[in-house]
Amino acid sequence: MIRNRFIPFFFIFLLPANVKAQEKLRLKDAVAIALEKNYDVQLSKVNKSIADGNNQAGNAGMLPAVVVEGGYSRTDLNLSQTLADGRVIEQDAATSENISGAARLTWTLFDGMGMFIRKSRLESLSREAELTLRLQMENSIQQVISAYFSVQVTEQRIRAIQQLLNVDSIRVQLAVVRLEGGNGNKLDLLQARLDINTHKSQLLQEKANLISAQENLNLILGRDPSLLFETADNITLQSVQADPATRDADTRLRLATQREQTALQWMKEAKSGRLPVIAFNAAYTYNETENEAGFLLQNRNTGPGFGLNLQWNLFDGFRTSRTVKVAGLEYAIARLRKEQELMLRQQTELKLQREYALRQELARTAELSHSFAQEILMVATERLKSGLGTSLEITEAQRNFEDAATRLFEARYQAKLTETEVLKMNGKLIEVTP
């Protein structure tokens, strides 16, 4: 009879808090949305397009410049001329017209190899933009994984609290029945009601945390923050290792190396300004003038022309020297940053390897503890139903279950974050993410 009175309450607390259908969001779908709509990724894609557009031979100065120009002019002047033979020409409003046109070509043949160095620098900047985009994609995936499983951990906490509330409802019902039967303890009833209120408060707080976690993930995905969803994938840990052999695949290290190369090309380009510039010039011109009066009534000039032009900047107020010096310092900075990045990588390899091994062991231990705590709670609940258990016993079982569940969720989550960092360092995060 006692069992029948608390069974309805069992099903009440098993009902979901929000019966409205919500989207089931898989991790791979969240990653795909982020790579498409995340604002930082989109900005990196635009920057890459700009760098690719600049990486052209013409932008490096390797192609000729061709200009076509033309003009027409007319004047109406009062003319008065005295010629050598004594003749006098006078005419009012004498018309004079001029038509001219030209096609000109200028091609730099030599500029101290600056054009070729400049093209190499543009290619280096393009590769920089590509690596920056990849790094941003890796960062976005890392953020998605962190935010996605943060939502899931909160969902698991809600389910654990609901399980505790189910036990609380059983305790209240049993305490009421026993108190009415004359063999109960009012203190047990008050304690059960206090615990159920405590767990209800925790449930409300976790539901608020869930909304915040969902909003955070939606923001990373570049979509409406108010969208509600449920996670569909559980945390699974892989066997990964911080391998020194993967340093060449580390995007951060590759980017530092590429920036060093860009700085080197810039320094070489600055030094090319000390050498002479030889340019080839060619043109085809047309010029015709017609005069209504005067000594020369018509004049027409047409034909091609070409030549070479040499320019050597022997002194420019030390501007070239200062540019070379600054470029050399920029190269030194880039080299130091690369060395610093390599040193950080070496340190991170050792740290992450230790940390990931620890996180995995903590997760395995937490799983065992959670299994034991869950079984203890079930046994303690059955003992309470049969009248063998005490309020202190069930309260202790609930507390142990709550602590074990919290440790398990946190241990798995931290292990996943460390695993993600290892995969990112190994340059495999984009490839292995489902």
C-alpha cells in the first residue's frame, strides 16, 4: 500500500522540464555550422581572399604598364604675322585645331630583383592568411567542443538532480505514511522536505545555467541565441598523444615560421632599393595640327619610339637605410617569436601529456565511484521502503551520489578539453572532429 502512494510522484519527476520539442544537435552539425557562419571564421576567409587577390605578378611590379591617351584642342585667335619677304598676314578669328593620341608602354626590367622578392613576399602573405584561417577554424572547433559539452554536462546535472528529487519524493511520502501510522518521526519528514526544496533550488539554477550555456554555443555558431536544443552526442575520449613528430603540423608553429619568412622577404625587398632601376619605354604617337591662316597650315607627326631609362637613387636622406634597418629588426622579432613558439610547444607537449593521462585516470576513477554511489543510492532507497533504512542513511547516500555525479561530469569534461588541445597541437583537430 505504501509503494502505491509514492509511485505517481516517481513518474512526475521523470517528466522533462520542458515538453516542447527541441532540436537534437549533433557535434558534427555544430562544427559545420560554426565553420560556415562563425563571424571570426568569416573574417579570416575574407582576409585570405584579399591576400590571394594581392598575390599577382602585376601587383609585384613584374608586368608592363600600358597607357593610351588622346586629346583635341581648338583656338580662335586674331592673327597678325609679318614674313621675311615682307608679306603681312592678318586675319581675325583664325581657327587652329590640334588632334593628338599616343599608346605608351613602360616595363621595369631590373629593380635590384625587388619585383621577384616582392612576389615571394606576396606568396608568403597568402600562405600566412591560409594558416591564419586554419588556426581560426581550429580555435572555433575548440570553442564549439567546449561549449557543446558544457551544455551536455549541464543537462546531465539536471538529470542527476531530478533523480535526487525522485528519491526526495519517496522520502516525503514514506515519512507522511509512517507519521500518520504512529511510528514515524516528524524530524525525518521535515528533513525530507528541506532536501526536496534544496534540490528544487539547484534544479532551477541548473536550468538557468543550461539556457546560458545554450546561448553561448549559439553565439559561437553565429545563430539566434534564443534557439533551444538538446545535445545528441556523449563525451568519448580517444587515445591521443602529444607527439614531438607532429611539430611540423602544428598550425601555430607553422604560422610563426611563415611570418618569419615574410619578414625575411620584406628585409630583402628593402635592400633592393639600393640598386638602380632600368625601365624599357615604348610609344606610338599621333599628332596633327591644322591652322586656318599663318606660315604653317598643316602639320602631322606619327610613328613609334622606344628607349631605356636608368634611375639610381644615390641619396634620399637615408630613408632607404632606415627602411632596411627597420625591416631587419622586424625580421629579428619574427625569428624570436618563432623560437618562443617552439619553446612553448616543447613545454606544452610535456604538460599536456601528463595532464591528459591524469584526466583519463580521474575520469575512470570517477566512473567507478559514480557506479558505486548509484548502486548505494538504489540500495538505500529500497532499504528505506522496507523500513530498514534510516533518514541519515538515505541522506548520506544522496549526498555521495550528488558528489560522485559532479566529479564524473567534470572529470569527463576536463579530459575532453585536454584531448581537444592535444589534437589541435598535433594539427589533427579539423580532420578527426566528427
